[in-house]
Amino acid sequence: MDIPQVIANRFRIECEIGRGGMGTVYRATHLGLQRSVAVKIIKSEYAHDADVTERFMREARTMAKLRHPHAAMIFDAGNLPDGRHFIVMEFIEGVTLSAAIANEGRFSAERAVQIAIGVCEVLEEAHQLGIIHRDLKPANIMLNERGICVLDFGVAKVLASSADATASQVSTGSGQIIGTPRYMSPEQCLGQKVGARSDLYSLGVVLYEMLAGRPPFIDPMPSVVLVKQATAPAPPLPRLRQDIPRSLSLAVHSLLAKRSEDRPNNAAAARLLLERSLVRPERYDVPIEPLKSTVAAASYPRNLAIRIGAPLLLVSIMGALLLTLGYAGPAAESAAAANNNIAAAATQAAGLTTSPQTDANKTNRPDTSTPPATPRSRSTTLSLEQAKSIVSARSNEVMNDVVITQATTGPAILAMQLDSGTGLANFLMMERKGQSFRVTDREPLDTTHFRARSWNLEKVSVRDDGRNQILFSGISNPVRYPSIRVVLYDPFVRQGYSLMVETDSRTGKTRRMQWSENSADSKVAAYRVALRDKARLLMTRGMRKL
């Protein structure tokens, strides 16, 4: 069918750059602005009457609201004289993900997850606007200097509405499939209601293909792929890729759950699941509980010797302990003493007990001593009242919140303070040195470019490994560009990591994000996740007072 040389009196068609089941994409030039755009002309069978045209334009207006940096923007939409719909989109340079997979084969776990996380971030914003992609696949994901860019948002929904309005059933025989069988969700294959979690399933297929070099289901007949997609579990990813973390396999199969309710709740949960899959490959929390078949698939294979030997070893230890305790006399006392030491060590690891410090535990960093604390036995816990009493000895400074945590040397005290000279907030950590607590670290909260009206702190366990970190959050005065600063401090390494986000109070958009330099280390990816999630939570609350 002929294509006009100029569309809508301002877009001159230059050349064809792509063709698919929904239509053809052309490179064009905006005559007024002299810049390249992409024009997608939809097949004529999707438009037949005025009602369809009105629906198409309404959906196009919704799609135009999506302004994520990793999503192709829609500039214009309309109809050709013969009734065919067209959409004018941002022209994206780069290579499609499908071409990259074909040329490079399987991706590294880190690269595949990075791409998938970028798609999740776009889906988060799109789903909040009520836009479901419905045709997420490697051919609709571009790789370029921006990272990734997702194309064709909402087009499938427009076409599905058009098919419904004209009472033409989607059938594999006619080739009119709204979506691509290899990447369609089970509910989409069965003609059921499609929601945001359908896009997450498609993302799971894309991620599976990046890691395995092929999608889960392949067959020359689309109808066979549709049936498998709707009913058959995906082949266990570890069988095709043994070198990826078990936690990543579990994340992929969670996305590929057949029932939508067994997938992550939303794109934000999926993003967090993927970010954690490389941070802690053997243990992590997810917002959903995968099916037993998913867990079995992600666990293949496991070490049989460990599974059998661990219970036997535990039984042997318990038997020996009971046998020892059965004897009276000095042996029993020694066993009891040993058990007391074990209990004290366990208490110290889980709680906040004090213990004498050896020279190996001492630090060479400068510190400031406080008056000696009251001597306590090894098993005595440090109470909050005692911690406040120790901190109050620093009478030359204004102290605010005080918390007790655990460091490598034992119990540690963290306190926020307000410098009486500069009025800037910071915090300090105090650790036991002999019979007294001394300042072993000090970190700024307020900076020369940020000053909060108030600061909050909370104890968190980012890696869920029994170790606590302290999360500080502050909001600047609500002027035109209010800011959020979040600081995560790890007392075990005496290191702080920070994120500052500046927003526009009129538009609510982010103007600037600034990370601390040490946050770029891949080993602290979990800390970046915690900082970003806290900042997003504060922004969601509308910059209200902490």
C-alpha cells in the first residue's frame, strides 16, 4: 500500500527502518524542526470506523504522558486519508536487544540484570499511568549510549482495542496476534484480562533469553508456542546456564510464574528482586513466595553431601553434648562453663553485650575519650539509658537521638549531634576502649550544599545477615528546589554512603541526584538500593516533614 511522501503536512518520509506484525516504521524528518523522527504506520485492518479512530487518539494521548528517559517519547498521532493510524515517535539511535543477542550470544549475569532493571524502571512509571506495554520483547528494546530505551509503549493496547471494536477475533491462523507468542504471558495467550504483571512475565522471558541465549519456548508453529507459554513450566535456567547465581535463577523463574499473582507485585518489586539477586546470591528476601516448581527449578543442582551430612553432623554434636552433661564432677562443670561461653558468644553476636578488648581490636584512628563507664561483667548488656548517660558526658555538644548497635569490637553507640559553632548536624560512633567508650568515627549529615530542617535515624539490616546499619534521612527547607539527603552508615567497616536528590517543588520532577563516590563500588550495591528506596519513599510522601 502506498505511503504519502509527507504526513500531516510536516513529516517527510525518508526510508523504511523496520517492519513487524502491527505495521511498518519509517524514518522521517520534521520539516519545521529539521530533526529525525520515527513514524509507525499501523496496518489498515486495525482501523475501520470513527469509534476506533477516537479510541486510538485517546490511547495515544495517554501514551504521550510517558516521559521516562528510557522510553521513546510520542510526539504526534493521527490518521492517513485512507484511515490508517500513524504514531510519530522519538527516533532512537542504537541496536536492538534482539540483534545484540544474535551477535553476542549469552550475556553476563551483570549485564543482563542491568538491562532488565532499566526496563523495570520504565515499567514502573508506565504502569503508574495505566499504560501496559503488552508486546515487550528484545526487538522493542534499544541499546545505546543512554543505556536502554523501550519502544512501542501502549501500541498493542490500541490494536487490541481496535480488534475488539471491530469484532475480529485474534487468531493464530490469520496471523493477527496482538503480541508476540514467544514473549506473551499465559493470560495473554488465553485471551484473559491483561495487567501490569503480564509485562513482568514478558520481561522474565527477555531476561531468560539474555542469560540462556534462547527464550524458554521455541517452535516453528506459533500455536504450539502459545500452548506451551500458557501451560508448561519454563525449562530450569540452571540446566542451560550453570554459572549464574541461584538467586538470579530464582528471580527469573519468579517472573515466569504461570499465575500472575505468583509474580512480583509490581515493577518496583521486580526491580528490587533483580537488584538483590546479584548482591546476595545465596539468601535474600523477595516480596512474593514462588511456586514450589519455581524453587525446584532454581535449585538445580544442589550438593547432596551437604544436604545429608549437615543433619548427621548436628545429631552427632547434640549427642556428644548430652553425653558430656550426663557425667557429674569437674567434667560437667567444664562442659557447663563451655556452654556458658557459647551462650555468651551467641548473645554477643545477636545482641549488645560487652567484652574485654584485646590489643588486636584496637584502632589507630584518633579518638576522644569519655569518662570511664561503670565496670560490667562480660554478659551484661548495654542499656539505652547507659548509652545516653555515656553520651551525655559530652556536655560541650548538643546530642539528639542515640542508638545502640554492634560493631566488630562489640557494642557501639551512635548519636546525632548539632555542632554549636556551625549549626551543622553530624553523627559519631563510640566504641569501648578498655573501661571507657571513645569516639572512633564521625561523619557529616549536613554539608555545605545541604542543610536539613530535621534528621531521622533508624536501624536497618540491608543484607539481612544479622548485621545492622544506621539509616539517616533529612529534608531541606521547602523552597523552590527542596532536597532529600539519605546517609547509610555501616558500623562494621566504619563507612558511610550517601545520596542527595534535588527536586522541583512545582513539577515534582527530579532535577539532580548526587551519590557519594564510594557508592559506586559494586560490593555495596545493596546499600545503593536501600538509599534509593528511602529517597523514593520520602518523595512519594510529597516532601512532607519527616
